[in-house]
Amino acid sequence: MRINLPMDLLRTLVAIVDTGSMVRASEHIYLTQSAVSLQMKRLSDIVGQPILTRQQGALRLTPAGERLVASAREILALNDTLIGEIGSRADGPVRIGMVQDFADAILSGVLSRFKRFYPDVRMEIRVSNSEELKELFASNLLDTALYLGDPGEPGATAKAQMEWLGDSDLLLQPVLPIAIMTKPCRFREAAITALDSVGRPFAITLETPSISVLRAAVESGLAVTCRTVAFLGNQFEPLDIGCGATSEIAYMVSVHPSANSTVLALVELIKAAIRKL
């Protein structure tokens, strides 16, 4: 006898893993917490093994759950892609918002893969800072938004360590030249806080709203900067400037619950690309 795994149960399981709890998952997929709990009980009954367990009050995947959630992501992505290929398409464009970091790091690859399956879909892409993107998304002006958040925010797609990057010879200068983004910028705040905390003299040699300009400043040896290794092309080894680690940054992807299958398929491609950074 063949047993089918219901898609809604798999989506709920993935939501729990991505958000970190049943409470946050229930808010994300618009179900009550009790409904989410019942769905997971049903899914455990179907596979014949526990998939979630509690350890010190926190939900953890069992070994069976680890295998199931990995396959669930692939099944859901295939399902959404197939529905997008043969199902009805929305007339309007897919509206995407992202910070410039993501535009430079993943956009080309994501668009290339997306257009293989959806060659006729029209897209609108807006590049802005995280705060504006969150406002646009909350106002229903974006279908999905990719932005940077605090590491404690629920639902982070991935996290990365902020690092100091640049020419190591600049560390020998009595006043450290730094390049930073214009406000608002989480990296800017973390960099200045870290330097001030140890009393390291520094001078802002370059301030820019452009990641491309920031990268050029670091590559030319003009200044060091605080960023993630991935967003500067993985070409720099992290520097030890004497103030220890700065902090983590969260990679956030928001998508509306009412998003159609085309948007959901794009979001899965985006998340997969972000996890590889």
C-alpha cells in the first residue's frame, strides 16, 4: 500500500524548522498553534516515527525528521515548479525587493535558473536598504523581500559572521582607514561600535551607498571594511584588528502567505542561493 505525504503537512514542517518554533510557524502559515501541533502528530503517524522532539524546552528534529525535512524542501520546490509550469500564471509581474548585497551576490544566478522554468514571467526588481524594503513589503508593494536583519530575528534563512576585510598592511597605520556604507547600515554600526569598544583610532576614508564602490575601495587597498566574506567575493581573508568578532547578520526572506506558485518557486531558488553564500 502506497502512502502519500500531504503537501500541507510538509509545508508546516518546513515552516517550523525555518522559524524555530510552532508558535512562530503558526503565525507564518496562518494556522493556530494547536492546528500546527495536530499536523505534526499526523505527519509522525504517517511516517511511523517521531519527527520532532523537545530538548531543554526547544524543538529539535529527530534523525527521521532531518531526513524528512531535507526531502520535503525538494518535494515542495518540485511541486511549486510544476504548478507554475502547467498551472495558471498571474497577469501581474513578480515584485522583488532586495538589498544591494543580494543583488550583487546571487541575483544573476537566481534569474538564470528562474527563467528556465518561467520564461514568460515579467519581474520588477527594486534594490534598496533593509528598512525601506520592510516597509514596502508591509504595504503589500512587494511579493517577496530579501534584507538583512538581526541574528535573533525569527525565520532567518541563514546567518553569517561579520568580518574585517582588506589589505593587512593597513593594520600597521596608527589611524585605521575604514570604508563604510551610508546610514542606515548594520555593518556600519557594528564596525564603529567594535572599534570604539577597544579605543582603536580610525578615520572614515570612504562613505558610500554602493556595494560596488565599497568593494573597489577595499580591493584597491584604500581602506578596510566590515562585511561578510561572501559579499566581497570570498577573495579576502578576515583580518584581526584587535577588537575581536563583531557580530552576526541574518539573511531574511519574507514572502506573503497569499503568494502564488510562481512567487513561491522563485523564493525557493532565492533561499537555496542564500544558503550557499
